Amino acid sequence: MAIDLFVLMLALPNLSSDLGATGMEQLWTMDVYGFMLAGFLVTMGTLGDRIGRRKLLMIGCSAFAVASLLCAYAWSPEVLIAARALLGIAGATLGPSTLSLIGTMFQDPKQQAAAFGIWGSVFTMGALFGPVIGGAMLTQWWWGSVFLLGVPFVIAALVLGPKFLPEFRNGQPGKPDLISVALSLAALFPIIYGIKSLARDGFSAVAVVAVVVGVVAGWAFLRRQRTISDPLLDLSLFKNNTIGTSLAGQLSYSMTGGGIMLLMMLYFQLVQGMSTLEAGLAMVPGMAGGAIGFAVGPKLANKFRPAYVISAGLLGAAITLVWMTQISADSGTTALVVGFAIIAFCGAPMAGLGTNLVVTSAPPEKMGSAGSLAQMANEFGGTLGLAVLGTIGTAVYRANVSDSLPGGLNAETADIAKDSLAGATVEAAKLSPGEADALLSPARDAFTDGVQTVATIGAVLLATMAVVVAVKLKHVLPFGAAQAPADGDLAPVAEEAH
């Protein structure tokens, strides 16, 4: 899944050109996978508890391979968006299954923390090698080739899974509630559409109505979960302070990271003129930093309270984002490359340890549901960052570039340049060198203003969550302390249940 998301960021300029995708179609190509994945995560987590977590994983891997092939050979933006939606539904089966299997396979807190750290590291390694390999592929083959990268891995899972993974299912699963599934989707999509429209085009009646419809559907969904005997989402999980706080932290961090990564990738290619391969290589230090952070986090949490490990990391990421607000169109790439590496390292404990706390704080029969919530916070947060922060960056670009373009441009060229930096770059290629520079200089400055704005928002958000986590999760003991015998038994991980 990580490979698929991050290589698509690299392929976006190429597929936009080949398929003739508009700015909105580009956003939906990026967003729809995460929206569908997030929309179906809770459903799939509950389904895994009912039919078997290994069985669901095998079904999901098969569907993921088929959907990847459809994406690779899509012949229009509409077909690609539809195929990405199918890919998101298939992807929704993978995270909850693997996370809940880890929770049931490992009972020792230290081993659990290490296993969840490895899970996060593997995800990050996919994000690490995906852009590098994908960037190289894009220099030789068509944009759709990047969707084939994940296929060998899901085939390997299909072959090895039945041999090495145990099966687990809830002995009293209950019946799936399709009305709840429909209500969850009816809440998700209008809200996201409304947020994107408000950020992109400003106030409009359609956007406000969409948000209201989503909120109403969300209220109906939550009310139904409280009244039916077999809820799709067990709301009692949120009463656990550890679960609720961890989910909020994961959502905040992944949202910030998703928005920053998208703008960085565009900055590398459109402002600094890097190739897709060079842009992919520029992301390697960050992904490596994240992988190291996933490995170091559990070790620190064995000695120190997880709350302090996580909050220190979030604060470090926030400080780095403040530093990144000083970049300009002439700053080069070093500041962003180094800054992203620090952010990824510092934020990894929030993602890794947070997932551990969410899954292991739930009853065994609900670990699939808890795993789906943890992944939804991470995945949906990243997608929300792409949609909201990416759109805010675009809005800042449009507001700042409108009055900065040189005179003498024809109306069509000016309109395209005002829409996006990618459009300005395409139009500049049609002009003389002097005219191209006069067009690109203010466009690049305006885009950099958007990056600075998003970095500022992210810094405030992560600093706030650092304080919340330090206060709300301070009751959780170090994982090493949980191994100390107490009257012949293992001591509890937390000093209080909620």
C-alpha cells in the first residue's frame, strides 16, 4: 500500500499529461484511494473479526492485485479514478488483518511493541524504495508501470500466508449491518468534498450543504451504533482514554505528513526542476529516518513512558516544521530533505507506538476493529492532509500569483498559470526564455508561500498534540516495566483502565 501511494505522487505529472487530467481529476486520483480505504476500514476490521483475519487478508491480497492491474492500464482519468477506488476497498482489508494478527500472535508487551515497530518499518521501507524504483521506472516506461510494483508482494503474501499465519475469528460474530456501512460512506464523502470545495473555491452553498449532509449522516451512523445489537463500530472503544488519545495523535501526525509530502514532491519537480527519479531519491533520507524511528521508538518505550517518547517526537517534528517555514524558491533542496528526515524520525513513535496502544488496549475479540481504527487514523489522516492541506497550499498559490503574473500574457495562458504551478510550467515551455522566466518566477514564489503556510499549520497542530499526548497518556507505564512480576503475574501496562 505504501508503494502505491508514494509512487503515485511521482507519477502525477506524467499521468496528468498523458491522460489530460484536470487539476480536480488529479486531486481525486490521489484522494479517492485513501477515501475508499478509510471508508471501508471499519467494515473490513469488523468483517475480519467475523470471518477470520487470515481469510480476509487473503481475499484482500487477491483483490489488490487485480485492482493494481486495472490502474496500470487505465485509458482515461475516469477509469483510473474508478480503479483507484476499487484499489482502496481492497487495501482496506490489509491493515486491520495484519495488525490484529500481530496483537493475537504476540502476548509479551515488549514483543508486541517490537512487532508493531517492524510493521511500521516495513510500511516505511515500501515508501522508501517505492519512489526510488518508481522514479527509475518512470524514466523508462509509462506512468501506469508504477502500479505493478506492489503486485509481486501481494502474490507472495497469498503463497506464504496460509503456511505461516494462524487464523482467528470471533466466536460470536453477529451479523454485518449494511445500513451502517452505507451511513459511514454517506458521512465521509460529503464532508471531504465540502472541505475541499471550501478550501479550493471559498464559500459556496454546495460546499456547505455537502458538509451538513455528511455531518447529519455521521450523526445517524453514530446513533445507530448505539442502538443495534451488533454495531459496525463499537463506540465503547473510544471510552478508553488510551485508544482515543492515540487515534487523535495519529490522525494529526499523518494529516500533517501527507500534506507536507505532496507539496515537497511538487516543490522538488516544479520549483527546483528535479526529475522524477531525483525527486524520489530526495525522499529517501526521510523514509530512512522514519524506518529508524519505528525501530528506536519501542526501545525507548521499554525504558520511558510511551507518552513522553511520543510527545517528545511530536515536539521535535513541530520545531522542524517551524524551521521549514523559512524556505524560499531559491533555497534549494537541502532544507526540505533534511527537515523531512527529522520529521519522519520524530513522528514515527506516534504512528508505531500509537498503533500498538490502540490494538493492545482493545479486547482480543475486537482487535480487528481496533486495528482498523488505528489504520484509519493513519491512512485517512494522510489522505485528509493531501486533500485539505494540499488544497490550502493551492489556494495560497492562487491568491498570491494572481497579481504577480507579467503583463502581455494571453487570457488562456494566464488562466492556466493561475490554476496551478504545473499549468504555469507547461505554459512556460511554449514561451521564449525571457518570457518563461518572467512567468515562472512569481509562480514558484507563490507556490513556496503555500508550502510555508502548510508548514506553519502543521507545526501548530503537532505542538498541540504533543501536549495532549503527554497529559492524557502519562498513565501508560514503560513496556519494560510491564514485564516486572507482581505477585507472580505480569503487571498491567497502564496504571488505570481509562
